[in-house]
Amino acid sequence: MNIKNDFPIFENNKWLIFFDSTSSTQKPRMVIEWIKYYLDNCYSNIHRWMYDIATKSEKMYTDSKQKVADLIGASSYKEVIYTYNSTYASNILTQSLKKSDMLKKWDKVLLSIVEHHANIVPWLILKDEIGIEIEYVDVDENYDLDFDDFNKKYDEKVKVISMTHVSNVTGQVFDLERIWNLKREDTLFVIDASQSIPHFKVDVVKLNADFMFFTWHKLLADSGIGVLWWKTELLENMNPIFSWGWAIWKVDECSFTYSKLPNKFEPGTPNLTWALSLLKAMEYIETIWWYEKIEEIENDLVKYVLENFNKRNRIKLIWSSKSKNRVWVFSFVIDWIHSHDIADIMAENNICIRSGMHCAHPFLNKINVSQTSRMSIYIYNTREEIDKFFEIIDNML
């Protein structure tokens, strides 16, 4: 099976080597062609329809949510709320907690030091607006969550624990099931699964999460489709921060009534094309043997990349050799070359990587690193492409 052939961008850019999939993945032909088919044949608005193409459109939208619910183990597709991306989902969540009086002044939120800004800044906004407190749990020498530090900081003031599942800098997978064993019933548990969903199945029941958010452009779908999942009992008792269109059931001159779930939290006309791309991205994954194939390819390529980095002792790779639980994200530093210059040199050789601080400033400041280059790979990458990458690296050393 040559997975690369499923992605038209590589046919149209013969020399392209794409090592920036942690930022966003390329799109398979199946997703691209179905978007065109949908717009050509059955595009229509949904809800309150009576005609055939609207029926088809509504079914595709609901099917996409059911696919998500099945994937993450949600009890109902009505718990799946669509947003633009992870950042938007995180902001909706934090502001809804505020509007629903579920967070108050002096309440504490625990984050990890490695969080992406999408899971930091929305909480900092609440700190400015209502005076919550924020503390950061450190990581240990293996870049895993430091549970000794967690236990010290998890006091009676903590009302929310919000953690990434996988670091977008180190690729380390956090043991979030352990959080479930430690947390009290009065604490809400939020998971940022943006970097885990592309690599392995994530079960909200197994993790005992209250909320989880992630984005699908990192898993082969079009950009502009994110997911905010939350338990039904929380959805029913929380107030949305936006409301109009399908989110409203009834309006009179002085009052209004919210719609039932899930429309309550999805105001206005949704982006139906995004939802279709999500559905077809998941169906594409099924055609390549589901997540088992992703993990099979990943395990082989991760081992190969690490072997190559270990042969080059003048490169500082931000990872631990003791780590056995990581995904295919590799952030590195060459002391005498700025990360932007490394990215430029790679670009001149048709290799796409990312450079900078990767929206993880607190973590990089903590480890005294001002910038890194990041190589991230996915199912359409090959050992030959990795060899080409290290050939360019060797010319810099």
C-alpha cells in the first residue's frame, strides 16, 4: 500500500517533503473529491427542511457527529459540538464556565507547563476578568508530567484541571488516566486532545474527562472544523456565550428559550463542508485499516528518526532517551544556527518544517530554549524522505 498516492498534493508537487503535520496534515483525495461532490450535488442548509438535498445534507452532518462520538466513546452525538478549531473550542469552554458561574474569584485552574497557548490564554483571560488563579504543573526529566508536583499543587482551591494529552514540542504522551485516579469529584477535568487524536484512539470514558477539545485539520480533514465534547449533564446546565439562529427555540419581545442539545451550543448555520470533510477523513482512515495502520507506520518511522538523531551528537533533541510513550514530533536545536535559518535551508530543498517557539513559550522559557526547529511526520512520509532530511542536516553540522 502506497499511502502517498492517496494525496494529490504530492502528485502536484513532485519534490515536496512535508514534515509539518503537527501543524496541519495534508488532505487525501477521498476528502477533496467528496467536498466537490457535496457542493456539486447536494449542498443545502440544514434544520427545518422539506426537500431532498436538505435531507441528504442533514444526514451527512449528523453522520459526521456520530462518527466522532463513536471514535471517542461519547454516549451521544449530541455531546459533540462543532467549532472552528481547538483554540475557538477552548475559548467557548472557558467563557461558558464563566457565564454559568462555574468558576469564581480565587478558584484555581491547574495546567501543565508544556501547554499550547490555546490551553493557556483563555484561562489567563478569565484570570483578568474574574480573578481566578492559575498554577502550572512541571514536567520531570523525561518530559512526562511530574506527579509529585501535581500532588503539591492540587489543593482544595483547584476547580479545573486542564491538560494536553500530548506535547506539541516533545511529542510526550501524558498519563492522563492517572489524573482520573487522583482527582476529586468537585474538580472538572479538561483534555486538549489536539495532538493525540491524529495518532491514536482517545476514549473519554476511559480518561473520565468532563470536557475534551481537538481539531480535525490535524487529522486529514479541511481546516476550520474543531470539536468541543462535554458530558450531557454539563451541557444541559451550562449557558452558551453565543446564541442566535438554530440555538434558539422561541423568541418573543422580552425573552427567548434555548433549543435542545446539540443546537443550543451551535448558533447560526454551521459549515457543512467542514463537517463532510471530517466524515470523509474518518472514512479514509477506515480504508487504511483504522488507527492500527497509523500506529504501525508511526512506530517504524519514530524509531528510524530517533536512530538518526542519536547518530548526530551536535544536535540537541528535546526528548528523553527513557521515554517510551511518544508520538512523531521532533523538536531540535543546532546551537550555531537559528531555527528560522534551518527552516529556510530546508525550504530551499523542498522540505517543510516549522521553526520558532511553537506556541509553547512557558515551556521553552522553563528549559531555557529560545527557539527550536520542529520536524513532524505522518502516514504519507517515508524513510527515503527522512534520509533526505538528515542529508541536509549533515551539511549544516
